[in-house]
Amino acid sequence: TGVVTIPMIKRDGYPGHKAGAIEAVASTGGQLMPPVMGASAFLMAEFLAVPYSEIVLAALVPAVLYYVALFIQADLEAAKLGIRRVPKSEIPSARSVAGGLHFAFAFAVLMMGLPSAVNKVYHRDTVTEDQQHRVTSTALFLGVPVMAFGVLLLSLASKEISRILIGDEGAADLVRLAVAGGALSSASAVALASLRASARAAVYTARTVSQFGMAMLLNLLFVGRYDLGVHGVLWGNLISHAMVFIASLMVVLSPSNLRPSRKLATPLLRFGLLLVPVMLCGWVIDLSDRYVLRLFTGLDEVAIYGVGYKIGMILQIAIVW
């Protein structure tokens, strides 16, 4: 979140190093704050053999105190630096904020937390090998209709979303491309999660690397060669996600396991829906840098940034993995 919050904190009068420190401490607290905490919370529940809800309850008071202490410290620092309260004219009204909540809900519907739920249910809620084979088909049967509904809802509202986000209803086609790409990304994430859960690491890595590589090449082709700008970036993402989704389904699904399980649907939804707010926030964080860049420059610069971002992801995979 630093790409958005640090400039805002600095604009209010905090020095750069203190703005970065406040952001770092606030972000670290996300590992402690229920209901969805860091990976260590799941490990604690596993090692201690206690319900995850007990870990959440035990962490609630310390997490709240953590942020209360951060708030007090930031407020004292503001008083020390002579930083005044934000004028009411710069604070968005509750009505303007609530006006876009239904769009945020629709974006969250596209995700449903099913990719993470697949991994958990595969290892914790299945007994037989047949049940393990049916986890992916169950997740897809749950997610695809909801994703289709979310795509339809957002596509019908693409002009209004474009006006809110970009300030121009003429960019509705960009919204539709982004929504379609997001739905395919969520669907392919379910298939990839199944590969990871079944310990097919080589295939999972190959599919992930190929998706980033294909997206980068298509972005370079569409933006650099054909000068399609943001349209080129979105088309590249859409095509790469579609290809990886199809290729992954050919590996994880077969005629014998195309049978969803009602028994597995409950734990998939129970775990996945809990992650929807977190995944929505992650989606906002991942794309906020493009939004801020557009505010200060334009869509052409966002397209170039998108291509550079893909190259950076390829380098990260090559070096870290």
C-alpha cells in the first residue's frame, strides 16, 4: 500500500523516513489482525491442534492494542511537527464512498477465495483419493457461475465504473477487458492451486512461468509493435490467462473426476468466503500504483509501466525461484 499511502502521509507534512516507517509498521500489523492473519496463524493452529477461531480470539486484543499504539504515536508525532487536521472539504462523504461499494462487492465475487480454499480442503477435508480428485471440479462448479454473474454485472456497469475510476465513460471497453481478464485469472488460479495441492511442483512452476512469459511477450508485441497502449496490456493479460487456464484444466481434470461433491462444497465456501475481503484488498493494492500513475500522467504511461511490471515479475521468478 505504500505507493498510495506514503505520498499522502508526506503531503500532510511528515518527513519521508517517518512516512515510510508508519506505513511499514501499519502493514506489518496485518499479520496480527484477525480474522485473516498471516501464515503463522495457520501454522500455530496446526501445531497446537486447536481451532483457528481460538487463535483469532487470542490475537484480537493484542492486534487492536498494536494499532491503538501506532495511532497514538502517529498523532503525537503530528502534534510535534505541527501537522493539522485534514480539512473537511478534502474528506470524501459517506455517500460518495458508499456509491461504489456494489462495484467492490462485484469484484470480490470474481475471486471468492477459492484458490486458497482448494489447497486447504485438499489436505484437510478429504479422506480418499477420489475426493481429492473432485476438489477442483467442485471449486470450478461453485466459482464459474458466480464469476460469470460478476462479469455480467460489471460489464453492464462498465460506463459508470469507467467514469468513477478514469473520469471518462468512453473507456468502458477497458473496464470490460479488465473484468474478463480478472475472471480468467481467478479461474486459472483455481486450476493452478490444484496443481500445487497435488504436489505437481514442476507442472505448477512451468504453468506459472509460462503465463508471465506469455503475458510479457504479448504486452511487448501489442504495446511496442502495434502501439495499442493499455488495450494491449489488457489483451495480453486476457489471452495469457485464457491459455494457462485451458492448459491447466487439461492436466487437473479428466472425465472421471468431473463430478462435483456437495460434501466438499461446504468447506470450500466456508474457507474461501472468509478470504474475500483480504483478496479484494490485495487486488486494490496490486492495481493502486497504476491508478495513482494515471492521475499524474496518462494511460499511455500506465501501459508502459504494465509492460515493465511483467518484466520485473519474470526476473523475480527467475532469481527467487
